[in-house]
Amino acid sequence: MQKTQSFFHLHLISDATGETLLAAGRAAAAQYKDARAIEHIYPLIRTEKQLEKVFAEIDEEPGIVLYTIVDQKVARQIEERCAAMGLPSVSVLEPVLSVFQSYLGTPAGRRVGAQHVLDAEYFRRIDALNFTMEHDDGQLPHDVDEADIVLVGVSRTSKTPTSIYLANRGIKTANVPIVLDVPLPESLARARRPLIVGLVASAERIAQVRQNRLLSSAAAASDFDTYADRSTIARELAYARQLCSRHSWPLIDVTRRSIEETAAAILALRGKPW
């Protein structure tokens, strides 16, 4: 008998963008398949006055409170307010800072938003994002050799979201669609710099995603007979596998992988000779 899914409120308070906190909260919530988190994100919270508005919302919808606040006075107020309301609260950053302090023998500088400083790494990510957006879905194939990674695959194998995820890591990523019986750009076959990876999925999974896309876009009925047809998709996948085998490009099956898992598998391939 299937359990009914329950819901709980997850309040995320950050003095920066909240990206780190959101990732940690979702990673923990994912371990509870029968409970779904309703996320409330409060970025750029740096003063006690701002906290008043936050706790007014928490009072309306109580739940778990996670926070990344480097200002100890503000952090202490969060702990005290949560204790008074009988709510659990956790400083996601503090245990990590304690380990760093113990090992390095010096306290943290406690600079708000220090991870977002405009350094060379920041501009490298922006450059990678620009490159990736310009080279999405087979655009600008003539300079594909400037990419760090090129993803190839049939439609609906998560090429674009995976490319953007990698670009956020500072990796220039292009993606090129594989269309049945259509040769790939010659520049791709000649490319020597990038790691080229093929993405595949089960025909059933691709058909489901394509059907949902067609329904949401009110496409013509004739499109269902080709774009979302499983036998046609099976032929597309066979063609994609043949192309990758011919060029000795590694293949990753994304059927049951999240974008993050697919990206991790791609990055693991970078150190292997292909």
C-alpha cells in the first residue's frame, strides 16, 4: 500500500544568494520520499530588522529552519527566536567553519558573501555561460573546438540543461543534436580539444518527455506520429549509438540520472583517454 505524501515547510535564511543553503536543504529533503518540502527562501538577510519580516512568515507557516549567516549576532537571534517558537534550527555553515578553524588554527574572517567575490573564477564562469548559450543546439559549429566539452544526442536527452550546469562550473560546453540520417558537422569530427560525450536514454523515457512537450505546445497531430513515436525514437537512438561508436565517443545513459549525476559522470570522464 502506497503511503500518502506529506508536506512540511522548510525555511532557508541566507546572508547571500542562498544557493549553498538551497542545495543542502534539497539534498537532505530528498532522503525522505514520503515527505515533500515546501521551500521558503530568504536571501540577503543581514540585519535584525530584516529578520523580523522573516519570522513573521515563519510564524504563519512553522517548519524546519536552516541558515547560513556569518554575522554571529544575527545568527544568535535566529537560534533564540526558533527556540522560543519550538522550531528546529541548524546553521549549515557553522560546523564546517569549526572544522576549518580547528585544522587551520585560525578563525574565519566571516565575510558576508565571500564566495561570490568578483575574482578570476567568477569571470571564468561567466565566460563559460556565454560560450554555452551561444553554442546551444548546434549553433556556431565552426568554432566547436574551443569548447571544453561537447554533448551530442537526440532530442530530449537533457543536453541543454546539462550544458548549462557544467557552464556554471566554469566549463565551456557546446551541445549538438543528433538527427536521424543527418551527418554531424565536419568541425565536430575534426575537433581535438574538447571531450565529446554522447547522451542517450530509453525510448520510453524520451517518448514520454516528447509527448509532454507536444501537448504543452499544442503541436499538430502529425507531430505525434513522428517526434514521439517509440519506433522512430529507437531508430534515432541506434543511429546516435552508431555515430558515437564510429568516433569512439563515450556514451552516458541519462534515463535515471539527474542533471547533477549526469554532469558528475561527464566530469569523471575528463581524466580518461577516449
